[in-house]
Amino acid sequence: QVQLVESGGGAVQPGRSLRLSCAASGFTLTSYGMHWVRQAPGRGLEWVAFIWYDGNDKYYADSVKGRFTISRETSKNTLYLQMNSLRVDDTAVYYCAKDHGSASYPIDYWGQGTLVTVSS
Amino acid sequence: QSVLTQPPSVSGAPGQRVTISCSGTSSNIGAGYEVHWYQQLPGTAPKLLIYVNSIRPSGVPDRFSGSKSGTSASLAITGLQAEDEADYYCQSYDISLSGVVFGGGTKLTVL
């Protein structure tokens, strides 16, 4: 069955970097697009980034464009989110999520999330 | 401020029917992009409830249904149960933003 396991979260100071990982199993990243979605404490869901199944196209929310980079390592079936120049308002639980493949990017599987806390 | 607008909260008694609205614009729902719905129970990851406006994934009870018209969409829950108490989010795609957009979420309280 599909499983997504995130890691790499933690506490970091503003301006520093962090890389999140998401180990996928039960499917291959070369067959489906993948998302990162975050949720600040007590707040709603915010889409962060998306990478196409072929890895050729990537899309980002305006709030992270130029600071975050989504990537993958197909040999490890692992998705990444490189987060640079972190800000206090980047504090959130970050979910790795699998795209269903249908129109308008529905997400059919989510990881358990990893908490990123940006604070001085 | 979310791109898609949902009511912050709705409530209903067990057995009743409730609806949750999701209002968009001509850049997303009104442009023909599909709407999806998620249920998030406290302390857990979201779960896909409805996709492509009205399709239920396997395992989702038929008490949940979705519809879309114009620049808005709705999630209806009939035969309300205590276990339905959760946050519900709509999601679509926005051509102006070139990205996925979520509603702000609606907290459903079962009285």
C-alpha cells in the first residue's frame, strides 16, 4: 500500500536552511506528481510546491518562490524540499502528498507530516 | 486570506444534513477547474473525501457528496454522525497563480 514518511523537520533559526525528505513506497515517483503542503499551528492548509511525474516541471507558491526547491531522487523513490532563508512564518507541519493524477491536482495520499519551527 | 472562501464553521445535530460552501473566482472554479474536498480529523493528516467535483474515493460513505456550479462548489453531508466532526477543506487550481489553492477550512461541529 502507499506510504509516505517525512523526515528532516526540527527547530531552526531565521535565515537558516533545512531539507525535508519524504520516502515513498507502494508506488513510484516516476508515475505520479508530488506535492508539499504545509499547515501552520492552528491554521488551514497551504500548498507549497509540486513536481510533475517526469520531474521536468515544478511549481511553487508565491510565498516560497525563490527560497524553496522541490526535487526527487528516483533511485531512492524519495522526494525532497530544500528550504533556504527560512522565516518565522514558515513554521508549520509540512506534509508530503501524492497527486491522484486527475484534473486540478487532487491529493489522494498524505504523509504524517513533519514539524518545522523557525524561531530565534 | 485564502483564495477559496469557506465558512469558518457549520454545525448540525446527529442525523441532519449540512452543507459547506466553497466560493471561488473566474481564475479557479469559475474557469472550469475541478474542486476537491478533504476531511481532517484532529491531529491527523487530511483525507481525500471528494475529487473532481463529485467523485467519492473507495471507502468514503455515500453520505458525503459534492457539487459544483459556476464559481462555487458545495460539500453535503447527510445523516450526520459524531465521527464527522472535523475540519473540511476545498481545493482547486488557480490559473492566475499557476498553482493549487485551498479554502480556509470549515470546522464542522456535531451538536
